[in-house]
Amino acid sequence: MGDYNLPEINWDSWNSPGDSTESNEYKFLENLQDNFLFQHVTKPTRSRELYKNRPDANDIFILSPSFEESVLDCSRPAAYSSIWTMIAASDALDKTIDLSPNSSINRDVDEQLHCYTNSSNVLSDANDDDNIEEPVADSDNDDYPVADGVNSLPLGQVVWTALEPQPPQSDVITMHRYETVLKSNSAFKKHVSWFSSTSDTTLSDIALYEYQGTYVINSDNKVRTHPNIIRQVQSEFSDKKPKEIFLQMNQDNSMTAPHDTKQIKNAKYRQRKANQPSNSNNIADEILEVLSMLNDHPFVQQVIHKKEQVPSILCYTEKQMTDFKMFLARSDGAVGVDRTFNLGSFFVTALVYKHHRVVKKTTKDHPIFIGPMLLHKDASYKTYYTFFSHLASEFKINSLELRIPEELIFGSDDEKAMTNAIRDAFPSATRLLCSKHLKDNLKHYLQNKIGVDVKERNEIMDNIFGKDGVVNANNTVDFEDKSNTFKDQIVLYPKLAKYFTDNLKPRIKAFVNEPRRKNKDKSEKLWTNNNAESINHVFKVAIKWKPQSTPELIKNSTTVCWYNLYT
């Protein structure tokens, strides 16, 4: 805060106001006592001659009124003095001893006070002239030369002089202190001071808390909702939506109702977290539980465990397999295969089919049935091949009893590992690719890779997938003619021509055009894998769009399959 620059004051006796109330010394001290907390030592901490040109070099500690009760601030004096005065420590100790039940401690601590620092050095008494620490000036500062006989040390470095002889441990009172700041306002600080002594063990039970700064109350202070209201939300309204709960409780009593729907959502979320089983188990724990289900759960048929590979789980019921075999033996429809995500730790690949010999009463349409399904982790060719090989053995192809034909029809997305596994497990089967995925891939390429405008993009799509497009060629010659005509139309787009020749044309020929000609399919509607996508949606609705542990996923899937088969 700076110093009082009063040259008429006798600085050698400024702390003795004298008898006259008109003296400058008296007025100066009275002003300090009325407005500031001041502390001093009887001997300056630095040579006044050395700092006579510096207006702030003195032994006075001036602190603002808001710091009056802060002991820790006395250890950070204003100006340049680095010594922590014993008066400040004794003041804090006085307050502590007043609360201590032990009156054996000498209350006149100003005369005989000894404190240990954290490094166990004993500070000298403030009235002991021979032991006052003498901080020294910076030797590199030419404006303030080092006085004779003073060692050169970096500015601000303090060297404490140990008191000799050392006092007995029973006479030592140790002061402890720390400081912390408010997170929302670093200017508001809390200081905590306490003492310990071997002669008074109860002294450490009393702490002095002092606050520095002005605490600003947040204008948007949160008013906590009564816990009973939250419990009411969790118990009485568990089956209602947050908005409905909010409106009803505000209509009943707006003073005790939650402040917003966010509180209700949080309460319901915490309740669900508390009720649901722990998800701390890892994959190994889940597999162990699934293995225990192998013998007593009707949906778990086989756990495929290979070296250096996460186990796969093959699931279906006997009723499902029987119905699936009947479909294959008596229907000409395709079996859709699709892999779905976000159901749990494992992917789920399910077989679905639309039974054309059955009509649903409510929709008057052929229902979609769920066949065998595979829970797996890697979606590799080996995993898929193991799955389809198991199915091939179960179908008992060429069996006189079932009469399942060799030329089955499987449809899927353009997933290479899956299509290759179907090819090798069922060599005589016809494989279809979802035309919707082929269209989406071409549209993405035209829009993002080449940058074709909307009108021309629609023309290109129609030339391939339209009624008279490449996919509906009548024979091989017609297919090549339509393909060449299309390439002539896109001569301005060499990248598109290459994409069509290398990627799109072989897939359309093998998995769209040839199967249509083979099955004599004259319908304008191309095959899509929408049935599998619909079943994937059913699974996600069943688990409420929240990933499940593997055992829970199997149980939920069992319920879905049972409901699908019997309703």
C-alpha cells in the first residue's frame, strides 16, 4: 500500500507517541490504529542507510482492514521485509489458548514465544536483536550497492538463524498453517492456523479459520430440490415420461415440484443405474456365463471357441430350426442375412425369411420370420464359414426326409467375408446382393467422388437400375450391349467408367441380373434386404436401444424370437 512520507516524524522514536497529542508521532500512530493493522520490529530488517533512497524500505507492515484477522497475511508482509513477526504468531496463539481447556500455557507469549518452521528451524524472538535475520540486497543491482560486511545473496533469499541454546521440546509450540482459494473466485481465500504442543495435547483440537476477500453470491444460485420429491419421482412416476411428471407435480404443488424436466431425467437415470445389473464384467466373464447357459438354455446351441479368437455363439430353438427347414423345402423365397451393431459386445448376424405360404391376418401380408442367428466379435470369413457350415449340416441337404433343394437362395449386403462364406458352405446356392445398397454406393460415388448434378445423376441411376436398365437385360448378349451403351453415355466421366467396369458391372451381372434370369423373375422390383433391416430394428426396440451384456442379449433375443414365431 505504500508508506507515509512524513519527514517531520522522528523515525527513531516513532513508536513512542509521547505526552503531546499534537505531535506528528502521536497523529501518525493514531491514524494507523484507526485505519490499519500495523506491526513492527524494534530493529529494521535492513540497514536504513542502505535503502534511504527507497521510499518503501521500512520496518512497518501495513495491512488493509479486511486482512486484520488473517494470521497468514502477517507472514506475507507488505513492503520488503521478509521476517514473520512474533507478534502475529502470538496473536493467533492467544486466540487459540483462550479456547484451550489447559491453562498451564503461559498466556504472555509475546515475551517468550518459540515457533518451529516446517523445516524444524527455530525462529528467533522478535525482541532478540542478536538473532534477527538480516536479508541482504541483490549483488547485481547497481542502484543499491551491497553494504560492507554483508554477504552477497540473491534478492529475496532468507537465511534463518537458529536460536542457541535450543529450548526443550516441552516448551516448543509449533504453528501449522495452510491456505486455499475458492474455485469460482480465486480472490476469496481461506486461511487455517492451528498449534501443537507436547505439553498441551488438546491445543491441536482447535483451529483458527480466517477468510480473506469478499465473497460474491452467485445471482443464479441453485436451490436444491427436497430429497423426498426426488424419491417420489423415482417411486410413484416410474412409468411416466419426464414431461408428464413435471406437469402433474407442478399442478399439485408448484412450490415443491422439480424446477425442470432435467431433474426428473437425472432422477430416473440414477434409478435405472441402481436397478440394472453391474456391467463391470468383461468379455471373459460374459462368455463363462454363456457357457453355463449351454446345457440349460433352449436358445444357446453351440459356443464356437477357436485358438486366438473370441468365441462365437450360435443360437436358435428347435422349433425355429424345424420351421426354417420347412420353409427351405417348400418355398422359393430368399433367405436374408445381415449383421447388426450396437446390441451389445457382440455383433448379431441373423437369418430372416418371408414365408410366402403364410398370410398374417392383421396386415394381409406374408410375415417375416427369424431363423438361426450368430453372435460373434470379428465378422471374419472363418467365423461366417463355421456358422454356415453348421447350418448346412443341420439342413441335411439331399435328405429324402426333408427334400431341401441344393439350390437355395441367400441374399445379403455387399460384405465380402459373408458372401464368400455362403459360396463355400453352399456351393450350389444362388447369391443375391441388396439392390438398395448397390444404388446407395453408386449415388455416393456420383455425388461425393465425381460431383455429378442431380438431373444427370438420376439419368445414370435409371440407365443401370431402371426398367430398361442394365440389371434387367434379357440375356448375356443384351447385358453386354446395355453395358456398352451406358459406357458411351458416360464418356465424359472416365472415373465413373472405370468404377462401373471394375466394381459395379461384375456385381450386377453375378448377383442381380443372372439370378433374375435364372429364377425367371419378371417383376420390376429388385431384391432388397429390407426384411433383415426390419428385424434388426425389432431387436433394438426390444432392448430399448441400449447395449446389453451378452447373457442379457441372449435372453432378450429369445423373447423376440418366441414372440415372432407364435404371433
